[in-house]
Amino acid sequence: MAAASTDQVDFVNGGTRLFGIVGDPIAQVRSPEMVTWELRRRGLDAVLVPIHVFEAEFDAVLPALMRVANLDGLVFTIPFKRRACALAASLGAQARAVGAINALARGADGRWHGEIFDGLGCVEGLQRAGVAVRGARVMLVGLGGAGTAIAAAFAAERPASMRLFDLDAAHCGRVAAMVQAASPVTEVEVGPPVVDGVDLLVNATPVGMLDDPRLPIEAASLPSSLVVFDAIVKPEVTPLLAFAASQGCRAIGGREMMRGQIARIVDFLAATRRG
Amino acid sequence: MAAASTDQVDFVNGGTRLFGIVGDPIAQVRSPEMVTWELRRRGLDAVLVPIHVFEAEFDAVLPALMRVANLDGLVFTIPFKRRACALAASLGAQARAVGAINALARGADGRWHGEIFDGLGCVEGLQRAGVAVRGARVMLVGLGGAGTAIAAAFAAERPASMRLFDLDAAHCGRVAAMVQAASPVTEVEVGPPVVDGVDLLVNATPVGMLDDPRLPIEAASLPSSLVVFDAIVKPEVTPLLAFAASQGCRAIGGREMMRGQIARIVDFLAATRRG
């Protein structure tokens, strides 16, 4: 009798706990490789798999998926971050401020808790790079999903000042009010994307993504004391980051935010029940 | 900027196709390691994960799960092999004969097709060991789920004769009629678990499993020309197989059936659509 012991893989078995990332489309996501790596690095027998749910099927599929007994958590990406809030029995402070979640985990009591880590990942990535948001003078450009989450996470750090810019002036005003409410000590203003009197410039717009050669700010030069963070992941060196480096500035890319976010998401997911 | 390229695993990504094994309980199953190994050996970017669905949740969860767009197929184990038939738009010949499925795959037309490979895996495992069922005189002991599937798969091979034994006499009679209808050339009889005039003895009862020291047959000795197959996977050498070997018989264990079944299931699953 030949043993079957070599005809098998070592990364999944009957006892493996499941996590998923839900999106539409799904093929472009990086969480399966990165979150699974981090779960395993922590010694957990777990895997995060891609789960492609068509937008029109979301309400029919998700509540049933959440009844799978060895599924301990879900990550949400485009276009589900807002809708996914309705699946959570409770929301974290960031999720309440932003109105969206990107992670949902089953607690010890069996109830599902939601939170968003886009902004917290940015703070974590900056911290890992030795850059503190607390007490800094910040210019944040772009208040879409990621930018709004960054604003909420930055507010929790109590920066000295925060200038916000977005093409949607009404939304910009709402985010400014949210930041001010969360951090009364911060000087909050809405204004153009310039860098005078700023320590930390954050780009959360898609300007500079892929082959876009534009800059998201209006500036002919940058003070070398400025730290420039760009949330874009591809390319790794955006036109803004290249410009910042040419001006002697510290330049930090979207991968640091992604790594910070992965770490925070795994903290959140790994705290779920083992049933 | 540190590259994130090392902080990732290489066995799952956003484009990975999903398969699952559904059961209650689930931790004991071996398909995740074995089917995933075979899928990857064939060059497919795919993984089979354990999916624990409580018995009472089956009807609520499965139809929704089947709407996940990158899920191409499911394997079913205890206690769902019979109920899962209702999920299939069409059933294979073995599934119709047995009234159960253990695999469900999405076809190119988006419809789900079900089949059972328990018996086909046994035939495949015997073939790999150089043992033909066609023309053989068979004694099959035990007609539970696996035994009934083995009876159906053996019938398709047209053995010379087939003697069946099960403690449930009424079920035994129904299986005998099914075998006779599928293979009119086979001499079918219901009778005690003895080995006179038999070329191939198959045990599909749980007798001899784990620490059970009993034999599933009534025999003080065995002819050395007899081939003995035991469907039990643990232990690898059952009391029956040890006895067979001591009598100079060819002894083949459940792992060969499992390997044959994995191969046939992956043939079936890998033919599904890539959406």
C-alpha cells in the first residue's frame, strides 16, 4: 500500500479557519497573499480567500455566507465598503465616523463587529516609518473612501492642524466638521492643495496612479522638511513621490499604508472566536 | 520604501478559483490537502477549503454559497451527500443509481451538475493496483453510503457475479435489484459474508475501523488467490487486511480508493467554467 502522505499540500486542511475578501471585481486584490501570510506568521492555521460576489447578489449571498461556521471574518473592498456596514451588529469608532467598513469579524459572543482600517493603516504605516501624526501640521488631498478614512484616523491622533481639499466642497465641509468634532484641539480648515506651513502632505486622490503623470498639488518646489505620503500603491514611485525625493523630502509610498493596514486588520480578525 | 513582495504567500491570490468541501463536522476531512494538491499538480490556480455548515443551516447557506462567482465546485461529506442532490440541475448516472452526490460542479452553461465518486474511486483505485472488476466474482460486505456507491460503480464494470451482504436486508434487496438492472450479465445474489467462489472481497462496513479488532467476514482461512480490498482509511492496515496478508492474499487499503476518488473528483471539478 503506497502512502498518500506526499500527495497533499501543507497550507490548508479540515481544521483551517476561513477568512474572505469580498469584492466585485476580485482578481486584482492583494489581501489573499498578504493577510494569509500575516495570519500564518502569527501561527494561525487560517487562510483568506477571494470571494467574488456580484454587486446585485450582495444582499442574497452575504448573510448566508456569514452562517458558515468556520468562517471567522471578512474583508470588504470596492464596491461594498458602505453597504457592508448593514451586516455588522456593532461598528467601531472609525467605521461610525466614515460610514464604511473594510473588516467584519465574529466576536466571542457570535455577533459580528465591523471596523475600517484604511486610515488606521496609514497612521500605522507612518508610525513604522518614524513619522508621527500627533502634533503635526497636515495637508490631506482627496476625500474619497480612503481619504475620508485617513481624516478620521488622523483626527484620533490629534494633529496640530489639518487642511483638507477635495473637489466635492460639500463633502469636504462634512469631513472637516467630523475631524473637528473628534479632535477639538486641531485647527481644521478647508483650502487649496498647497504645502505652506505643512509638515506632512498626504495624497489620497487617484492623481498619479498607473501612467497618470500629474501631481495632486499646486507647488513648484517643496520644503525639504516636508514628509510626503502617497496612498497610491501602483506605481510604487508616483510622480508626487519622485518630485518629493527630488526636493530632498522624505517620501513614503502606499505599500507602507497597505502593510500597516494588513497588520491592523489581522489584529482585528485574529481576535475572533475559534469555534 | 521597502518592497512588500516577501510578505506574502504563493498559494492564494485574487485570481485563485475556489472549491469547498461541505460537511458537519468538518475538521476531520482530508480533501483540502489532497484535492488542492491535485488541482495544483494540474497547473490550476485553485484551492479547496473546508466549509463547515451546521446541518440545520444547509438549506439557508448552500444556494447562496453557489452564487459566489469564483466558486466553481463543491464536495459533500457527512451528513449532506443525499440532501445535496437537490442542489444539482442534473445528476450523473452514479448519482441517480445511488441517490446521493459527493461532488457538484458548475458547467460552462452556469448550471450545476452532481455526481458521486465513492464507488468510481474504488474502481479507479483497484485499476491502479492492477485489479479489474470486469469479469470478477465479487463479494461486497456493507451497503451504507460508500458500499451502495461501490455496488453502483462495480455494476457499470459488469462483474461475472456479485454477492451482497448488509444487516439491512430490505436495503440489500434494493441494491441487488439496482445492480441487476444496471448489469444484466452479472449473476447477482444476496448472501452471507463468505469468500467461497470469490475473486475479490470488498469491505465497505466500518468493522475494523480505528481500534475495532473484528473481521467483517466469516472465514477461518482465505484462498491466496483472493484479492481483499478494505474501504477503511484508518488504520491503514485493518485487521482484515492483516489477516489477508497472512493468508498470502493481495491486500489493498482505503487510501488507494481515496486517491482514486480524488483523481476522479478533480477530473470532474476541473472541467467547470472559468468565469
